[in-house]
Amino acid sequence: MTAIEQTEAVRPRGTRLPRRARRNQLLGAAQEVFVAQGYHAAAMDDIAERAGVSKPVLYQHFPGKLDLYLALLDQHCESLIQSVRNALASTTDNKQRVRATMDAYFAYVEDDGGAFRLVFESDLTNEPAVRERVDKVTNECAEAICDVIAEDTGLSRAESMLLASGLGGLAQVVARSWLHSDRSVPRDQAVQLLTSLAWRGIAGFPLHGMDQPHH
């Protein structure tokens, strides 16, 4: 069931949607259109039709197509950032932290109605406001990973950030590649393979105050 169908399912016939519910309905419609067509090919007419509303209703909530796109980016960038933070906080076992973080990226690209395409495969990255949001999600995920690396290894902030950017980039690119290969490897197995690769690298840095690599 799509976001629009879910909204309609809970609305009694003949009633007007509350503003927040209407906004969420419009965002759901916009997401479906943007994911399917890309930003440039999508039209406000398509989005209004998909949502089952008139264009004036759509413009009451969003002045233009870019406003809709940025609202979706804000929503879905924050979703990934929070997922990565939750993964890192889910355990104190560092190998399991790596696995949970890798799985957060796989879950993100697999679910959410294809929203990852708006973030990582946008056809609007030359727009400064879009670029700013894409950079934000990349940087904030790396910052969250960096915090753990710096605390556990005693490496400098700059060194930890390089490693964190590598881990985040690895997870994001491989998760997307996995999805585009039609999930040719089961997700759990794909996550385990990537975790093994990443852990062999990061485990080579000793825990702070210890001489041996951490396990």
C-alpha cells in the first residue's frame, strides 16, 4: 500500500484532511513521482494528479517543485542519519557496531519507497540547496562514525574522520550496487561480507590504551 493509499484508508469519506496529514499525503505523492521520473521530468501536474488534489491545493502547501523536493530530502536525509546513530548506539561490541552500521545503509536503500534515489542518485545535485543536504547526510553520518573511532582508538579527529568517511562511503556505494544487482546475494549475506571486509581494516587500529588490535 502506498503512502497515499494509507492516508485515504484512514480518512472518513466527505471529510477534509488536517493540514499535516494533507502535507504528508502530498509528500508521499511527490516521492513516488520524483523516484519514478527524476526531478527534471516530474511536473507539479503529475504530483497533484497522483495525490488526487487540485494544483491550487498543492501550491497552498508547497510554493514550487523545488520546495517539495527539498522537504523530501530533509525528511529522508534525517532518516538515514538517525539510523546510523541508532546502529552505533545499539551495542558496545565494535564488530557488531560495524555490522549494524552496514545494515543501516542496506535497509535504507532497500526500503522507504526508493527515497535513497533522491539523496544519492539525484539529477539535481547542481542545485546548491540539494548539494547542501546531500553533503549534510554524508558528513553527519561520517561524524557519528568518527566519534566512535576517535574515542576507541585515540586517533586524531582528522584521522578518525578519514576512516569514518571511508566506512560510510563503502557502505553507501556497496548497498546501492547490491540493490541495482537485483539483490543477487541475500541481504544478510551481503551485509556479512561487507562487515568482514570493513572489520579487517578497522580492527587493525588498537583500542585506546591497548597494544593489540581490538576484536
